[in-house]
Amino acid sequence: MNSLIEAKNTIESKLNGAKPTIGLILGSGLGVLAEEITSPTVIKYQDIPGFPSSTVAGHKGQLVIGELEGKTVVAMQGRFHFYEGYDMSLVTLPVRVMKAIGVEKLIVTNAAGGINENFEAGNLMLIKDHINQFGTNPLIGKNDDSQGVRFPDMSNAYSRELLDLAESAAEEQNVTVQKGVYVGTTGPSYETPAEVRMLRKMGGDAVGMSTVPEVIVARHSEIEVLGISCISNMAAGILDQPLTHDEVMETTELVKQDFLTLVKSIIKKL
């Protein structure tokens, strides 16, 4: 709790009264959206009490706060992952801080492997639900009733209203989107072909190593969530090729314009 209060106070001291109501978590290769924010206040994670470092390529490691499509937003240009060795409370601390500074809606993005064989690398997938395969939950432990209820409802983890709004924005901007279920796993190794077949039978359409913990905490905090995955590669065993992080970065670069167009259009509608 002390880290939360200190982080909140540090961030607010730099905002000159600005009150962001929309949060953005930008995944691997997708941090380019933060470059679109005007009149930005940039705060390095290392300068925020309690924040760890973001150690993964494609994650700049800073908060960017400012105006985007007429709305005041706070963007995480890089996130923290469980596989980096951070406790779940640290992985999700930025979501708690976003809530504390006034965020009501969260757009969470990621690069993910395609499980659904109808998908292609470069597709954008609107997340309609998720499957938690982390083997843990960020809410385990003593519940702080001031943060949220002991047993939060996850039946509408990804806001149906925001999902409809995103589909409308995609249609207006002529951006093709898929819809599907995101499976969150610990990583950092990619899944085996057998694991991918299992996840497909479970109902998964895409798989990645993030997002689920943040969404659970966002819903615990009563923040509305919209999730967007960039299908950066097809998961193991679908195509006869090895998986690399370089491929992830290359694909997100190719889909950059559609991603920017879609998310900016969504924010304009919020």
C-alpha cells in the first residue's frame, strides 16, 4: 500500500492537475502508440517508487501521460512480466496506480501467438475472454477491501460495451479484426506443439505471456477493460518454422499503422 501511495503522489506531482481517465498498456512492439500522445509528460519507471524495471526488448520502460484524440491518457510504454521474476503484486502495481490517479477505462494490448488456424500473423484480435494458465492469481493473499471485493466477478472481464465500440471503430476505419479468447501463460519459453493443441481444445484462439494478471486486477478495481492482441506469429506446430522474439517485433512493425488507426479511433469514441 505504501508503494501505491508513493507512486500515486510522485506521478500526480508531475501532472499539473491533469487527470487521465483512460489507461493504455502497450505490449511488445506496440509502444509506438505512446509517440502519438501530445503535450506528453514522460516518467521513467525507475523514477516511480515501487516500480520495477522493464527488461524486455520492445518495452521502453516509461509512463507517458498527455492528450490523445482529445482525451487525457496514461500509457505504459512497456509492461512488467511474471517471467521476469517479478511477484504478481509488482506485475499489476501499475494498474492499481492507474486506478488511484483516476483511470476508469483500460485498453490492454499484447503480441500473441495465433492458436486459431483461421488467423494469420499480422491480424489484430479483439479479446472477448481469457483463460488463466499462469497457475496463480494476482489476488491471492489478504484482500484489501478498499481496493475491491474478495471474490470479483469475471463474467464480463472484457467489457461487452467496449468490444462493440471497438468493432464499430474497426468497421469505420476499414481495419480487419478477429475476435477470440486469449490464453495467458507464464513463459518465457514458447509453447510446445502439444501444448498448443491442448490450448486450442480448451477454447483458446491466441496465447501470450501477459495481460491476464493486469485484467484480473483491473476488474477487481472496477476498471472497464478492452483487450487487443496483435497476432505476431502462428503458435508452435501450425507452421513448420521456429519461433523467435525478432519475428514478434517484425510483425508488430508491419501492423503498426492498422494498430494506431484502430486504437486512436476507439479512444476518440470513448
